[in-house]
Amino acid sequence: MEDVVIYGAGGLGSQVLDILMQAGRYRPVAYLDSNPDKHGTTHAGLPVEGGLGEIDRLRTAGTRHVIIAIGDNLTRAAHAEMLQTHGMELVSAIHPLASISPSAKVAGHVIIDARVSICVHAQIARHAVLSAGVIAEHDNVIGVSAFLGPAVRLAGGVTVEDFARLEIGASVIPGRKVGCGAHVQAGAVVISDVPAEMRASGIPAAATQRVAS
């Protein structure tokens, strides 16, 4: 079993630790975090050893695997690319109770929690997060660093573009698209495409506000 560092000592970091422990493929040994107030503390029983400045030391000591547990989509992707340039290998956290069709295509460095269902011919891009209970039906396309909150339901043929975010309990009917960087609020029901960088809410969902930059 190989050692892995979790970057992000917060709620998502705790979830990733739990997934890794249950999956049993990697051995979590420490957290890293950009917040200096957390350095030298412990989180979920593991030490928070520092920030990006610790990467070269860890790699030299033999810990080359890392997973980014940061909820913000842009930050997660940026940190992932940065750590790769430092020679770290990005790994995935996939819960043993997730169901993934053999015909689905799941890229590297994803977080897939318990009771997620990824159905036939679905595609999940790198840095994506699928929280507990997500249903990604047949022929879904989930883009780079997209975030699906708990119990999100995507019917068949849905596209969630890069950096989009769907909050807890949001649903999308068949064949619709959630645009790049769009934000679908909790409990919304999407029955028409959500434009890029727009915030949508309600039943049915209406996109009336741009996502704050």
C-alpha cells in the first residue's frame, strides 16, 4: 500500500480520508493546507504538515501521491496542475460502495463518494467531485473539475461542463446542458440549458444572475 497526502484539511478532506480508508488502496499519512493557521495541528487524526512548501520534502522522502480535497473548482484544478509540476502523482478517491458501469470512462484524479451511480457510457473528467448519492445516468458527460453535491440527479444525456457546480439535491432532465462555470442551487430542477457562468435556482430552474468572479 502506497502513502498519499491529502491537500485540503477541511470538510472535503475528511470525506476523502474516509473514502481512502474504506477503499484500502492508499495509506493517508498527512494533510497539507494553504491556511497557515492549520499548520502544525491535526485534522481527522492526521497531522497538517504545512502548505505547498512541504511538497518537495515529502517527495524526496518518498511520498509521491497526492489528492486535492478543495471544494472550489478553479482552486482544485489549479493546485492539481501545480503539484504535478512538482513531480507529484495525482490519485483518485473512489468509495467501494460506488457503482461504476464497465462502459463508463472515469479519468484520473476524481473524488467519487459512497452510493454514487455512474451509468452506461457516462464520462467523468479529471478533478471532478461526485458527492454521496449522485446519480449520473447513461451518456452523461461531466467536465473537468465539475462538482456535484450530495444526491444530485442527472437524467440521461446530460452534459455538465468544466468547472460547473450543482448543489445538494439538484436535478437535470434528459439532454440538458449546464454550462461552463455555471452554479445550480440546492434543490433546483433544470429543464432548460443553463448558460455558462450563470446561477440557476428554483423549480423549474431559472438563470437570472451571473456567478460572482
